[in-house]
Amino acid sequence: MASHATAVLERLARSALLPVCVLSGVVIVSGFFFPAIVGSVVSGRGWLVLSLLFFGTGLAYLALLPVKRPDADDSQPGAPYLLRVRHLSWRNWVGGFLARQDPVTFGVPVAVLGGFFAARLLAPARTGAAVTAAQRVLFRQFDWLFLGAMFLAVVYALFLLVGPWGSITLGGPDAEPDYTYPTYFAMVFTAGIAAGIVFWGPAESLFHYGAPPPGSGAAPRSAAAAVVALTYASFHWGVSAWCAYLVVGLPIAYYTHQHGAPLRVSTILTPFLGVDRLDGPLAKFVDVLAIFATIGGIATSVAFVGQQFLAGITFQWGVAVGGSGALLFVAGLVVIYSVSAESGVQRGIRRIAGVNLVLFALFALLLLVVGPRGFVLDAGAAALGRYATDFVSMSFVTSGPWAANWTVWNWSWWFSWAPFAGLFLAALSKGRRVRTVVFTGVVATSAASVCWHLLFGGTTLALQRSGRADVLAAVEAAGGSEAVAGFPVLAALPLSRLLLFVFLALIVVFIVTSADTSTLVVSILATRQGVAPTTGSVVFWGVLQGLVAGAVLLVGGGESLQVAAVLTGGPFAVLSVVALVGLTLAFRRHERDRSTLVGRVRAAIGRVGGPPGDD
């Protein structure tokens, strides 16, 4: 619970945020729908500032609204307890800050990130060459590791859906979920997908269309290439991808809610180390890897998404934002997601995730209504059919550089994000059956991802093929940047201004929903075990993510840092296999005499169809 002083400050902040949001919103909406009147008055940087004020103050106001019901009892280890933040006065959270941090999980990631940028600044060529060489070795010599670990994750998830362990209720048979199912799904989906789905939605299919995968048998820019393109975009963002989060998150959930293990990524080692030895060197190493992967992944995403947002402002108003525009955007994001993370999972994280899902559904619906539905439905159906029939063969394709640059890269990226997304999934899953966790974390989320790529990617390909928009030329004119791909598509459709407005809102909200979660998760991992992170911890890690993103923009090395973060997917691919072995042993030891889903269905049919009196 926030102190009285904190509550007063929040009330004052809300009273200031609301009028700023309304006033900036009036200007932004006028600029979108009446650009001839307002556009000539406001500069490029002015539009950026107004956009950040509108989106930022609106989301911050939402995050700071008080909860209608009291927080969960701290004696009950549900999600509010596990993800809680201690709201202290500024004197208290500054004083004793370092004493509350774990010296290893706090100090090592900070030192590594500082060392990376020092090396990048002093020897940029050597640093980039070293990272690229490591990537080439890992992705081409050990591609079998990523492909095998991911396919094993899919098979294991399928078994949990229909097998006997799916009936296990996390937290015990009497445990109740902390959130309604729509809220649970919204937080799991939006935290794990980030703005990558907005960034790559119109772009990935386009790249595969222009240069189909080797062995696909499709000529570039042909009708067959369009189906292949949608198939591979769905494959890279579908079932396999989300299974990476599940195989890390479910073991953490089981050991945390069933056996009282701490909420840490290293908890996946519980069957081998025991709960009492999760503070040793090996466990610390796993948590350090998780923090580095999370900070590197989120920070580079913030930097790249900033470029996409600025491209949208330039496209809409034809104004240059300037070199400092991206830094200004990053600074604005830091404030938004830090406020959301500090407000806690019960307020900002939960509410902004709900807003995100509503905007996501609204944009998809608008795109379906005004877009080329015939092509989208026909090509999408063909792509889904090919996805289903070729899933196994696509899962084991090792066709040289293409597979390394696309499939293996994607699998490593998803595994590198699995620590923070999996841990968040674990915290939220108390009171849920294992089968529900698998359905939500894999089936429902991948269905939303695939539908998005079929809809947005299909619309992009339809406009490209018909000549209504030359998106490939726009990307080429921007130096090959994927950031611009969506804007020519939206401009060629009816209701283009409304679509662009919602699209820019999605860019901001999607990155906020991942960055606030990652900030909270890293704060937990870096704080000493048994101590909840404070406001100071959340602010520190939120600002550090922003500083890393700013350093990427100023010093360069964004691609190198992204690759370095993605390379941690290799160790986590190995750890995912270890986690599944350990979870299987734990299930066999503690969860005997469970019925399968098929067996329960047969029993239900038998009871319905049996003679009277059988019950």
C-alpha cells in the first residue's frame, strides 16, 4: 500500500496530467484530421512533443488511478504479492538503495553493459566484428540446438494440453486466480510480444515475398511467394515462438506456487539444486543472464521502435524531427513505463495491457473492414494450410544463411526474451490449471499473433501486388529500414488518418506494456532475495533501459547490442531443455494419479450415455 504522502503526490499528479492530456489531445486530433489548418503551425519536434504528452499523460493518468479494491493480503503469495513494489518516500528509497540490491545480479549486468558501450566507443569495428563472429558460429554451427529445443517445447506443450499433468492447479486445488481471464490473457500477450508485432507486422511477409526462402519453389514477387511469405511470418510468430516463454515460465510457476520457491528465473533449477540452494553461483549466473538479455532486448527495441514512431510523424506531417527527436522519444517512454511499473501490476501494468488489447482489436477490425479482404482471406487460408502441413519440415530446415538469418535468429530472440516473459507468466498463473496456462500462453497468444500477421501482412502484399502501394520501393528508399513499411500501406487505404493514429498509439502502448513489465521483473531479480523492490529500484532500472537505448542512438551499436542480447538465447535454449527434464521429474514425483483430457472426456460421455442409475 502506498504511504499517505505517496497518495497525496499521486492525487496531485493526476490533477495535472488530465488537463495536459486533454489539451494535447485536441491539438493532435486536429493535426491528424485537419492537417491543412494545424500542420503549418507546429514544427516536427513540436508534433513529437505533443504526441508524447498526449499518449504519455493519458497512460500515466490511467496508471496512477487508485485501485477500487485493496491489494491482496501479503500473506497470500499470489501475483500482487510476488510482483509487489514497496512504495517509499524519496529519502527512503534513495538511502540504502545499494544495500537492498544483490551485489552479483545488480552489479554484473551494469558492469557488462557499461563495458560493452565502452568497447563500442573505443573500438567499434572490433566490437561489431566480434559480436558478428559469435553470432555466425552460434547460429550456423549450433542451429540444431535452437531448432531441436524449440520443437521439443512444442511437443511438450501439446502433451500438457491433453496429458494428465494439465489438470494440476497451480497453488493447490483451492487456489483462486488473481485476475479475470481477459485480464490474464491481456497481460500475458502484451508483455511478451512488445512492439515487434507492430514493427514486423507489415514488413516480414514483404521481405519473404521479395526474396522467398530457398527450397520454397516460389518465384520472387509471385502469387506463390505471397503464400510462402505469410506462412513463414506465421511460423516465426506462432506456436513455436510462444512455446519458448511457456517452457521457462511454467516450471517457475510450478515451483513457486506449489513448493514455495522464490520468483526468479533460476528457480527452474529447483529439482537439481533444491529450494534452499537457489542463492548459489549457478543460480546467480542464470539470473544475471536473464537481466542482461532483458535489458539488451528491451533497450534495443525501444531504440528501433522510436525510429518507427518518428518515421510515422514525418510521414503524416512531412516534417523533420531532427537528430535529437529519437532521444526525446526515448526519454518520454522512460517516464511512461517507469510510472506504470512503479504503480504495480494491479494498476498501471494491468490497465495499460487492457488498453493495448482494445487498440489491437480495433486496429485489426478497421483493417479487415477497409482492407482487401478477398486476398487476405484467400492467401491467409492457403498460408494456414501450408503452415499446418509443413510445420515439421519448417521446424528442421537448415538451409544455410537464410535459416540462420531468419528462423534461428527468431528462435534465439524468443528464447532470450523468455526469462522475463516467462517469469511474468509464472507470477500471474496462480490458481490456473496447467492446461489453461498452456492454452493461454501458447494457443491463444499465437492465434492472435498469426491473425495479425495474416491480416496486416496480407494487406501489405495485396497492395504491393496490385500497385496501389509500392512498399518495397519505400523500404529501399529508406535504406532498407523496416520501420517505414506500414505507413505507405495505411496511406493507401480508406480511413487512412484514423488507421495511422491508432497505429502510432499501438507503437507506444505495445512497447510500454513490455518495458514496464521488464522493468519490474529486472527490479525483482536484482533485489536481494526476500526483499521486495522499492520505487528506487524500479526507477533505476527503468532509467537504465532508457540510457542504454539512448546510447544505442548516440554511440551506435544497436545491432551489435541486439545480437549480443539475442545470443543469450543459446544458453536459455539449453536451460529450457533442462527445465523440462526437471519439471517432468517433479511431476512424476509429486503429481501421480492424474487423468488425461481424453480420459475425462470419455468418462463424461460415458456418464451422459450410460443407463440410469450408473451415477
